[in-house]
Amino acid sequence: MLDIRIAGGTVVDGTGAPRQQADIGIRDGRIVAIGDEAVRAAGTAERTIDAAGMVVAPGFVDIHTHFDAQVFWDTTLSPSPLHGVTTVIGGNCGFTIAPLEPQHGDYLMRMLARVEGMPLASLQQGVPWDWRTFGEYLDAIDGTLMPNAGFLVGHSALRRVVMGERSVGQAATPADLAAMKAMLAQSIDAGGLGFSSSWAKTHNDADGEGVPSRHANPAELIELCSVLRDSPAVAIEFIPTIERFDTDVYQLLTDMSVAADRPLNWNVIFANGRQRDAIAQKLEAGTFAARQGGRVVALTAPMPAVSRLCFESGFLLDTLHGWTEPMALSPSEKAALLADPQRRAELNDLAQQPSAFRGLARWERLTVGEVSKPELAHFEGRTIGDIADEQGTTPWDALCELVVADDLKTGLYPRAAGDDDDSWALRQELWNDDRCVIGASDAGAHLDFLATFNYSTFLLAAARDREMLELEDAIHKLTDIPARLYGLAGRGRIENGWHADVVVFDPDSVGPKPIEVREDLPGGAWRLYGEADGINTVLINGEVAVSGGEFTDARPGTLLRAGRDTDPVTATG
């Protein structure tokens, strides 16, 4: 007897093979029959899901999330399963909350609030902070989650536990490095899937200093990666720089991959035709590594870069020349700075100097998204340039007056980068480049800044509406490719004996719904949120997790542990 029969659907199995009409039979969380005759032979089913006119595909695998804290206050890991995601990988960019020493909990909370846009009140009220080892953290969430979830071990957490306050500003001693390597090995033995780190200049802690991993030298990174070589770990994730790559970056990425004998994925490419040459240069890291026995792949987001700036958090604004310290001030100090005509003029002079994101300082181009005070609502939807013209002032002064009046909470939107024909052509090239993997959702992070958690339904809609990919290819890139990169055993395909992670969706209507603001975080904080159209049913390990676009009460997710739930992965295989 079957637990579930999915009847009448078009199966796209995740391998890239042509679609086929077939029923699917599920028993004990596994796919046990594919094809009408095989399903009939397997017996009757307790439940039948009518998939007529629908596509039946493997659940989507999101390898770049930051759900490490959200697991405690939202076990659905919303909204990801609504977009067909059945497996998530957390612990990216070096930002894990384990291992942990109690005296460092406040530092990690404030670091995450600053660098990953997680409200501090939510971290303080929604997370217990009562573990020490990585294994204890995994045990705390095992059996509680809706999707399958695995976690990398974060460099900044390792460094903070071993080096304390010295983790910011100092190189590791041989003793420090030995202790970090031992702790990383212990964390992987407990189930950590690999190692993550970051050198990104955008990654600053609550004091405006570079996060701990940014103070590691190349030798430290390579030594830590070497721990993975004789372990069950499957992957490395790293951000080397947000600027152009040079030969030194190529070599570091290669050396990290070769030391571990594991693939390394770096973050992130947002396709922009104006940066075509710089992107091509970065992709050469993959070619460079392959010649030396490594594997380096880029994470690429499938959508144009649409971001929300906010002076309250200061994220990304702190990349402007001379703005790191001002954006690390307390809200009251920051408001006083912006309210002072002379001091804010000096701040604007700094912003106009060369920097990686200097284009953000074209203040007239920013559009006011959301305001927190009703009396300012008439500014919503207008550009700062229009507001300044109306007020007879400069765009910078108009912006400062608005932001200060709104207690720094104003949502400001730069023009979307990469939404022109050349950028879409480049995006299509990236999707089909073996040196790239589609992902970079950042789900669970930047809750007031980015809404890329809907990357999977965005990709399916763009592939359909712009005729950029065949459906079989799009699903292959959302399922089997990331699952094989991370060695996820029995996941990523519709195949006999494999885990029944399945998405049933309408290919003609699937896509993301509009983004909204939802006030549902611990401490009364809010986040950007969006649901999906066309996702009918999502099964995770054979249980219905999403039905009719709504969450069920099921929490069938497996806590994915290296070795137990993964197949061996090497850099060359």
C-alpha cells in the first residue's frame, strides 16, 4: 500500500531528461514507484494528489541561506517552502551562531544584526543561546523543522570562541590556529557540512570593524580548509572580495579548494551588462582552479539586484568612502549627525569619493518605499530628486530631512541594476555556464534589505516568460545541480528509492507574488516577505508541507549531517 499517489502529472525528474506523463507512488518518505503501471502494482494509496495539468518536480535546493537563528522562532523557515524549496543550507559567509561561548553571545547577536540584517530584538528574544558546541546547536533543532536543513561551520564563530576580542584586529597564533582546526573537525564530526568564511568589505560588526574572518590571512584560511580533506564534509563557501579578482584571489580560491579536496562556491554574481568584463574576469577563477585540481564555482542570483537601503541599519551604505564609522553609530547619534547641516555636508563629500558602491550616492535616483510615520506617507513612491525639486533644496538635504523625521526607518530603493536587455542576455549566459550555480537567495538574512528568497519561482517565471531556459533545464539547475554539489544523498531527483521531496506546480502561473512588509518577528520587528503563485503542493520526506499555497502543521525535515546524509564529494569528482 502507498501513503501517497501523485496522479496525472507531468514529471520533470531533475536530471535534465525530457518530461514524461507519469504517476508517482510514495511510501515511508521515499519514492517507490514511477509510472502508471508501477504505481498500480504498488497498491492503493491512502491519499491521492491530483496533479492533472501540473508539473511534478524534485524539491528545490537552496544552498545559500542564513536561517541559523530563524530556526528557533519560525520552524517553517518561511517563506522558502512556499517557493518550492525543500532543502536549505545555512551557515554561510562565516556567520554561524555555533560554536559559542556564553560571553560571546552578545557580540554574535550584534554582529548578525549589523551584517545580516536580523533585528537585534528578534535575536535577543527569539533565540535561546544555550549551547556551546556545534553539535549541541544541531541537536537543539533536530526534528523541529519543516524543510531539510544542513549547516556549514562559520569562520567568524570559530575565531571568536578561540581568540575572543583578539579575533578582530589580530592574526591567529599557531596555538589559535590549532585550536580552530580542532574545533572545526569536532563540528564536522557532529554533522557540519563544511566551512564558510568571508573577506567582504561589506561585512562589518556592530562596532564598524571587520568581522573576525576578515582578519584571517590566506595561510589561516588554507589550513582550516585542510581539515575537510579527511572528513565527511562536502563544501566550502567563501566571499574573497566584492571587487575585481586578480591572480592572488584566483590562487587563494584554488588553494582552499585543493587543500580541502572539496568544491568551493563564492558569493555572488548579480548579472549586469555594464560589468560584463569584470564578471568574465571573476569567472576565470573556475578555469584557473580546474587547471590545478580544484573546483571553484560562482553563486549567481537569477534576478536583477533590487535592494532596500535604510539608514537605521546602514548596511551597504557603510561601503561608501568614509562611511563605515558613521553607519556604526547608535540611531540617536546617527540622527544627530544627519540633522547637523555642516556634519552631513562633510558626510556627503565623503560619499562622493571613489568606492565600490559609489553609485548609491546618486541620492536623486533613490525612490522612497516605506515610511514609518503616517504624516510622511505622501512621500512614498516618489524619488528623492522629485522631492528635492518640490522643496527647492538639494537631494542630499531632502533625503536627510526625511530620514531624520522618520527616525531613520525610511526604506529607500536604488534603481534596479541589471534589468536591461544586455543584462538579461548575460544572465542567460551565466545560467548556462558550468562555472556558476544558481542560488544566493540569502533567505533568513537582510530582512529589511533584500527579497531574493523567491529566487526559485522567479527563475521558473523568467525562464518561461522570457524563453531563457527549457523547463527541464530550469528544474535541473534548481535541484540536481546544487544537490550534487553538496553531495545530498538521495535528494534532487525524482528517482526510485530517493527521498520524496516533491513540488507540484502550475507551469503557466508559477512565479513570485509581490513583496510586502510583514510584522511577525520576535520583539515586534518586521521583514520583507513574499509568497508564490502556482505552487500547489510541496512534499518533504513524503509529508505534505504546503497545500494550496499554505503551510501545513507538518515538520518532516531532516537535519542533514555530513556523512550520514551526504555522499562523498571531491574537488575533481
